[in-house]
Amino acid sequence: MSALYLGTGKLEKYLLERLSSKVETTPNLKFNMVLDYMRGTRVNRDGVSSYSMLKGFKESHFTKNVRVGFFHHPDTGLLKGKYSSGPMKEIFGVHHIKANVFDNNVIITG
């Protein structure tokens, strides 16, 4: 799965709960997710981000076939990217592909 970010609402929490359950009950399941670093680390009013939500998910399944990554565009550098504040850092470049691969099926959205 590749997307700009994972939301922080009820539906996204439910999705992670279901994925967590599936990972626990299906030993041969492989799950990979790549999100954009700039957008994925943006926090909402409650201080929650895609990164913070997925950190707990990854930590609880670190021995399983679960890979979660955040793509940081190399052209943004540290000053334009990681050290910029809030949504402003997203203007320097984001990874915006939306693709989902399940078994032998590919879904590209956008």
C-alpha cells in the first residue's frame, strides 16, 4: 500500500485494528505500507499523526512480516524538509502515489 498519508480518525483506527487482527491470525501474511514523510508526520489538533498511529502498529508486530516506511524526497533536504514547521514543509515535495496491491490485484487511485 502506498499513499500520501493515513488519516487519524475513527475509520483509520478501525482499519489498523482490523489489519492488526489479520496479521495476528494469518502467519504468512505480508503487509507493506509506504507513506510520504512530510505529510505523514503532520500532527492534528490532538497531536496525532500517521507516523504516531503506525508506530504503535509496527511495534506490536515487529516480529511479523509487517513493513512500514516513510518516503522522504531527497530534494527537500533537512532545512527545507524535516526542520520546516507544520504544513509548510509539504510544499517542498511529497510522495503522492496512491497504489494498493492485494494478492494479484493492483488498485491505483487518485
